[in-house]
Amino acid sequence: MKRLPVGLQTFRKLIDGNYLYVDKTEYIHKLIVQGSVYFFSRPRRFGKSLLISTLNEIFEGKKELFKDLWIYKWAKL
């Protein structure tokens, strides 16, 4: 059973630490390919830092982190 990522805000730590991660990479991919400018105005503790960390890993080309996720299979990283 995977551990809950309480207090973790970096994608790499979640994946490397074998924490529970709900795969939202399909939606992240849609943001990247369909959008232009976004303003994220969600309250504190709602995952903005994790989203930015995930985007950072995608754009740096860290394919090995995404091997079990939607974006690895369907998008060209």
C-alpha cells in the first residue's frame, strides 16, 4: 500500500518515494497543447506547487518519472 503524501510539494519526491499520486497528466497535457496563458487562483494547500513541479519535470524531459502515467504512454515527451 502506498503512503499518503502529506506535506510533499515536489513531483520527484512523490514518485521516488512511492507515494500515492492521482494521475492528472492527461489534463496537464491538455493545458500545455491547447492553452496559451493561465492564471491559477486556487486557495493555499490546493496543489499549485505540485502542479508547477510536475510541469517543470515534464519540460526538463525527465521521462523516467512518468513511466507509469498517462502522459508517458500517450504524449511525446
